[in-house]
Amino acid sequence: MSEKNQIPSVDSFLHKISGLSILNYGTINICVPPLPNQISTEKQTVPLQNEIITEGGGGIKRKINPVSDKKKKKQKNIINIATLIELNKELFVNWTKLNEYELIYDSKVDGFSSVALNGCICGKENIMVIIITKHGYVFGSFNSLKLPIPKKTEEWVKNDPNFFVFTLSNPKKTSPIQFFLKDKTADGLNISPNTSKKWIIATNACFGIKQVDGCYISNSFVQYYNIPNGITEDIFVGSHYPQTYDVSKVIALQWKLKK
């Protein structure tokens, strides 16, 4: 029989219809798929190492939670804390009569809650709390006395002759101003209990910082503090209770006297 008229074998027939090579091992036939010319490799995405951003303060550096550039949203009125402190350091030294500071709390790092803040400031003296709003307004308070550790209820810091509140940047665009209580034996700073799910920190008749429902400036401010003529409750953020404002960050500094 000629080659052209030869009946194809079962092996060659299967190879044509399936592309499979038949390897004959006696009575056992094993189908082996044709090997590809190149082995396809799936592209793997290797996660990039998170960037660590640091901000200096009083000779120390604190890590800021890394945020992916793709996830970063453009924010207005972003304030660099290290720059803010250094630009106002001479002013702070004049106000507190102390000349060395340490950044001991940053809400972006330590957490925005009473337990987080209390863990950093309670039991310490010469504490300055600074609030930065989402509109870029900056204000705060200072206590020279050691801050109490709260138990199940709030704790007031009273009889602090050096307690004051202040504004650094405000909608009225005034120069920085500090305000003292008319009665220096009155309550000053309010420390919220660690279990609070609502409050973080507050001052008598001035600011109240909350985790929920918005923060506010008291409508009784002018009644409790010595203020220059023309100043009202709206000096801090442009409004007062019951209107609220949003906080961007809260930080705390501990001041010391370096001889």
C-alpha cells in the first residue's frame, strides 16, 4: 500500500484532533499535552514599603501614620506642626516663662480620644494643648499645675495661677492673644474620663473638644475671661455654641525650664 493510501494509525489520528502526543508504554497509553513555547508568568504586584513621615518637636521625632499617595486627598490649610511651634516658640517662652518643650501627644499618631490624650498628659505639669481646625485656625490652653489622672468622672484643674487660653490664628486675623480667667481660683482645664466616648478635653467657658457631634466655643467666654475691647467668643473660629467646628489635629507640648 502506498504512503498516500495508508490508513492513519490511532496515534497519529489522536494527535491531529487533539494535539496530544501519545506515549506508548506497552498496554498503558498516557496523554501528554504539548509543552508551551514559553511558560506564562502572572505579574505580581509587590507592595511598596510604607513611607515614614516624621515631624520634629523639642528635639524629638514622632512617626506619622503612612498614607499612600494615591489615597491622599488634597487638603486645604495643612499646617506643619514643627514649623508652627518654632515660629511661635519665642511667644510661647514669653507666655509660659519656660524655654524648652517636648511634643508628647499628636492625635494623628496617638489617637483622637480621651484615653489617648490622658495617657500622654495626665500626671505631668506645664502642659500646653493646641487645637488646629480644618479651616486652619489655631488656639489652645496652658496649665502649669500637674494634671490629675481621671477616675470614673471628669476632673477639673483649678487654682492654677498660670492657666490661660490663647489664639494663634483666627478668622479675625489678629495677632496671637492670651486670655486669663477673671477668677484665677476657678476651674480651668477639664480632663475627661478615659471611658468617655464623647468628650476629649475642654476648658472652662472656652473650647470643648469632642469625638462626636462637633466641637464648639462656649457662648460664656467673655463673662469668664479678661479680654481686650472688641473681642468676642467668635475670635477663635468665627462662631460659638450652638454652632460647631471640625478639628484637624490636637497636639500637646510639655514645657520645661532649661538653665
